[in-house]
Amino acid sequence: MMMLVRLNMRMALAALCGGVLLVTLYWSRCGDLAHRPIGSVLSYASPDRATNEIECSINGEYSVACRRDLDQIYVPFSFLHKYFEIYGKLTFVDGTEKFEWSHSYSKVYHPKKKYDPRGTFTTFENYNVEVRDRVKCISGIEGVPVSTQWEPRGYFYPTQIAQFGLAHYSKNITEPPPRVKIIDDGDKFLEKWIVSQDAVLTREFDSELKSNVLRFSTSDQASSQVWLKVNISQDFVLSMDLQLRPNSSMTVILQNKDKKETVYLHYVTSTQLIYAQEDHTYYGIGVDKKWRRITRDLIIDMQKGWALQDRPKRKSPRNKFKISGIILSGSGGVSDIRVSSSSHTAHFHAAARWLRAAQRARGGWPVPARRRVAPGVPDLRPGWHSAMSQGHGISVLCRAYYRSGDAGYLRAAQRALLLLDVPSGAGGVKALWMDKYVWYEEYPTQPPLFVLNGFIYTLLGLYDLHVMEGENSVSLAKKMFDDGMLSLKTLLPLFDTGSGSFYDLRHFTLGVSPNIARWDYHATHVNQLYLLAGLDPDPILINTAKRWEGYMQGKRAAHN
Ligand SMILES: *[C@@H]1O[C@H](CO)[C@@H](O)[C@H](O)[C@H]1NC(C)=O
Ligand SMILES: *[C@@H]1O[C@H](CO)[C@@H](O)[C@H](O)[C@H]1NC(C)=O
Ligand SMILES: *[C@@H]1O[C@H](CO)[C@@H](O)[C@H](O)[C@H]1NC(C)=O
């Protein structure tokens, strides 16, 4: 039976796609088809074809309702989807309906030029870290994501913060310059603010900012406010210099253009991360009385407030909302208020500043959440380190050094190397394969797991630092990179399943069933290998990349 299914798969598909209209309707939602009883699909068989239902026994274990047309057997795609983990969707090309079958759901990016540590970081211009569900919000004080992965209360996950930084750095390079609208800069652009009776608003020169600023002060009455009416659509990244005295706030009003709905985003003098109640979301921006520049993606801030209240996600709020006002209350100052389509540089620098400030004496960024990695290995206890955080951190700091010229960033990157040389058992991240080949562990478990993608990201961090230090220098980073590349080229064949790749080598070190990389991780492996093939001419890199890319189109290693 299986043989027949395999042999006739292509024909079966053609027939199923073209022949039975109602079936194809179901197929357009392949994902939930997997959960539908197969029979319900087949009951729509067209009456004029001489096709009959036939029971298809799958390896003698269970049955699937199939159809027979003479000596041809037709198997429902919903079954093939589940059985082979393949994907299909209906498309319309020039008015003709077509069913597209694909072996994987991921995409490989072929690098257009040699990887450059000053340029985009791999394919990270495609990442949108802040929209991920596991990002609770962007913190008001540091301006970096707070993760809820592995710890629902939320914590700073150095890998995620670095990815946020690298994504924005990369987008800054690949995207066109942002549209910027200056609202009030105290100089050329002056808005007419509305000041309630018992409130005060003045414009004065501030010696610290060396520019004109707005100084405001309101009374304790709720009605006492200083506010500005605006009407801004399309762009939602708000930035301003802000100085708030205790118990003061800056509130942004967003309005839904079609529905009569108003959302308030309050930026308040508090150290509480986020708090949301109905249409009001509060972000603590700290209690520091000094000037600070805040840069907020208002749409992200609004959505995280909704998510906190378990409200359903909405489609494209960017097209539906507008900024309609800014309210100041309490007392303080504001200056240089702008709205732009993006502010990648500000987000990148926030990540770099966080990494520099949060780095510990041993050069590490401890992860403050318990991590259950694999059955059979002890959990990583809060305070563990990740070679991937270290590598990504180095990649961010190198780029911050390149952009700013501030040598403090370079020194922080160099400090981050130290932990890569500390064994996992001693609080570091280093493992050895067969006592010989060094491996920088994304998850420094004992026994080690040899996770592939995190290791390669660490190698990229080492390469970045090596280049930033001057390519002719004989440095620690260079030595660690070379050692790691030797390990990679030696162990790479062990990650090859013949039809995909392994995520790690737990089947060797734990003696358990192997952990096959799902397609997005497999695609990451392929992207990483293409990138490294541009840095190292050893044919194993390019050959493995090509073979592994082939696996994504259903190619397999030959069998005997
Ligand atoms: C990238 O950063 C540079 C320097 O800050 C800036 O001039 C440019 O507009 C930015 N472009 C984007 C897309 O962020
Ligand atoms: C806001 O601006 C849009 C155009 O961007 C305009 O159509 C609309 O009438 C304006 N609304 C108000 C209240 O001024
Ligand atoms: C801030 O507000 C709280 C409660 O409204 C009050 O107890 C506190 O004294 C205020 N702090 C200052 C510095 O005004």
C-alpha cells in the first residue's frame, strides 16, 4: 500500500486538486485540515466520476479513507501533510488555480557578498524581535525587550536583547531612511499647547540640553493639564527629551480611525515595568530626575498592553490608529519631540548600552531564569551563561564601537571572550568533544549538548571582534575563532541526518533519541554555512550548505 501511495503521489495530487472542487476548498486551509476527519472531505466526491471509497490501511496500524479510480489510489493531502510533514497551499496564478506542494516551510537566503562585521548581521534585517509573543514589552527605562520565555514574570534575556539590537542595526542598513516629523523642537517648530487654568507652561533655555525646552507644571487636580492636539497617521515612533519630577507623566493618546476607540499610553515616573487596565497602559520610565531621551514604538507599546490583558491580537493596527494627542501632567520639561517611521539606531544603541552596563566582572551576561533544556540533564539554574549570548553580545558591541568610536564598547566585547574559555562545569560555556574539539555551548549543560546554531553564532561574534581589532592582529578572538572553525568542520558530518540536520548531538552525549532540527532551524544552519563558506574556502562548508539546502526541497542522501 505504501508503495502505491508513493508511486502515485504526484498523480493523486493532480487528481485531487483538479477534480474535486469542494475538497480543494478545504485544502486552502491546510493547517486545520490536519484536524478534520478525513471522511468529511471525501464525502463530497463528485458523483459523475467512477471513484469509490477504499479503506487504506497504514502500516497495519490504522486506516484512512482513500479513493480508487481503476488501478489508481488517491490519498487525501491532509493525511500526506501529517504523515510526511509536507506543506501545501492553493494559489492563483494568472487566474489559474494551482496547488503548491513544498517539502519545507522555510527559506534560505543566499548571501550577496562576503559577510562584513560592519554590515548586517546574517539575515537579521528580517527579524522583528519586539512583536514576538514571548517579549512582554520594551522596558521604559532601558528601552530593551523583556522576555517571558521560561519565566512568565519577565526578565532581561541577553540573547534576545542582542538580537533586538542586531535586527535594528541590520534594518538601519537595509531600509530606506525614516520619515521624520518634528512636532516641537523649541526653535523652528513650535506647537500651540493647551494649558488648563491652574497649569503653567513656559519656554526656557536649558543649560544642560543647550536648547530651548518646554517647562510645565500642573496642579493636583485631574483636570489640570498641559496638552497638545495632533493628527498623525502612518508613523508611530515617538521620541523626545523628557525630564519628569516625581509623580509626573507624559501620556500619548491614540485613536482608532474607524471605530470610536481611544487608547492611552502613560509614561510615568515609576520603576514598575508595565501595568495595563482596559484602555490605559502604563510604562515606568524610572524615577531619575535627569533628562533622558525616550524613543517608543507606540504601536508595540499599545499591543503589549493588550497582550497583558489577554486581549486578542489585532490585524494591522498601524493602518487603523492615529496619534491624536500628548498630555503632560505633574511637572518637568520636554524638548525635541518627533514622530518617525522608524528609529532603528536608537533601538540598536539601547541594546548596546544595556549590554555594556549589564556585563559582569567575568565578562558574562548571566541569564536570570531557570532553563529546562532536555530530559535527562539537570536544569540550568538562574545565573547560567550562554555562549550564544556572549557571541551575540560581542557582535552588538563591535558594531556599537564601529558606529560610535567609543573604545569602551570594544573593551566590553573583549571582556566577553573570557567566559568562552571557562568550562561549563565552572560557570562558563566551554565543552570539549572527545576531550579534543572545543565547542561554545548555547546551553552549558552537563553532559554537553553541542547545539549547532548557537555555536555558529558564537563563531560570528569571534569573527566580528577579530576584524574589529584589525584583521592582521594576532588576538585571542582570532585563536578562538580558528579553534571553533576546526571543531565545526570536524563535527559537521555528525549533524547530517541524510534528509535534514540535527539541532544538537544529544543522541551521542545523552544516548537518547536524536533531536532533529525543525525546518526553520535547519534553514538557519544552511544560512549560517553559506555565510561561513564566504569566510573559509574549505569545501566542507559550501558542500554541506548545498546538500542541506537540497534536503529542504526533498532531496535525500542516497541509500544502498
Ligand atoms: C541609519 O542610521 C543613520 C545614522 O544614524 C541614519 O542617518 C539613517 O537615516 C538610518 N537609516 C535607517 C533606515 O534607520
Ligand atoms: C487628520 O488628518 C487626516 C489626513 O491625514 C484628515 O483626513 C483628517 O480629516 C484629519 N482629522 C482631523 C480631526 O483633523
Ligand atoms: C506621589 O503620589 C503619591 C500618591 O498619590 C503620594 O503619596 C506621594 O507623596 C507623591 N509624591 C510626591 C513626591 O509628590
